[in-house]
Amino acid sequence: MSPSTTPDLVVLEALSRLAIARGVVADDVQLDVYADALADVSADAVQAACVELSRQSRKDYETAMPSVGVIRDTVTSVQRRAIAARSDWLLPPAPGERTYACDWCLDDPNGFVLLWCPELPCGAWHGREHRPHEFAARCPCWLRRHADAIRFTVQDDTHRPASPEVAMLDALQRGDYRPERFLLSHGRPDVFTKRQRYLEALAHVSEVG
């Protein structure tokens, strides 16, 4: 964006070009409505989203001019890719520097927290005494991040019993999530790799779609 061009003009021009590319005759009123609805979004991000949408083929039953919601979703997708691309250029962490956001799972990609029983009783033996052991549970941050994918697994296959993550997510939303009540594995959770790949794939499909 040049110094002499205002953000409003950038957005209006991007919307006009998008309309032309999609074969729509957009009047000034329609463009102003769209621009007002996108006023809280960066003009450069709207411009990049409009360029991306203008290159896409029109889907069945889709309006010729994408809705404001579709444009905003595309903006989010463009911004995420830009952040991911920039992250490759970040400096490596300094010695002792914190590199994780979650204090509990330390940003484990699978969302697993390793806990120790009897320090935190696992509840698997209904209160009966048993040998100390390590067990795995899902971190709340992972459950929140994959909430849509977890719910989708239930809709995707109604004949299969719901995964334990569904019950975990319900408990988390009620505010009474306790990991020891949802023991996933005695020891390290290597056996859950296949389910994890499935949920990650669904999450990726949700973001792309």
C-alpha cells in the first residue's frame, strides 16, 4: 500500500477487483456495506484475501460475490500462513528462554500430560491400592484447540462409540475437568498416535475448508 493510498480506498479497490473477477456488477452501496463490515480488518489482509478468492473457482450454490464471512475467514487463513512463513526466520531461543505457552503440557503437539500416581490418584482401580505408575491425560489447551475436530468425529461416524476426548471436552466446558478421571494410558501414550493423526487431519480440513 503506497503512502498516498488510504486503507478505505485499498479495501474498496480490492472488493471491486474481486467483484470483476467473479463476474459481478457491484454498485457503490454494496461495496460500502462490505467495506464497513471489514473496517476492523487490516486493509492489506483484505486485499490479500480478495486476491486469493478471485483466483478460486465458484462452488455450487455459492453466490458470485463472496459473503463478508467468507472474506473474513479467508483473511484469517492468509494471516495464519503469513505468520507460519515468518516463523521460519525467527532467531533460535536463547539458553534458558521459555519457548512454550502452556505450563502444563509444554506445548506437546499431541496434547499429552504425563502424570504420576499416587501423587495424583488415577482412579483406574476404584480406590484400591496399586503400584505407582505413570499415566497420560489430555491437556485442556489441546482440547480447546481441537474442539471442532473432536465434535466432528462424532458426526463423522455415528456407529462408532464416541472417543474419550468428547467426554473430556464436555467436562472442560462444564468447568469440572479432572485429568485423573479420564486416564488414557498407563505409561507413555504411544498407542494413541493413530487417533492423534486422525484428529490432526480433521483439524487441518476444518481450517482449509
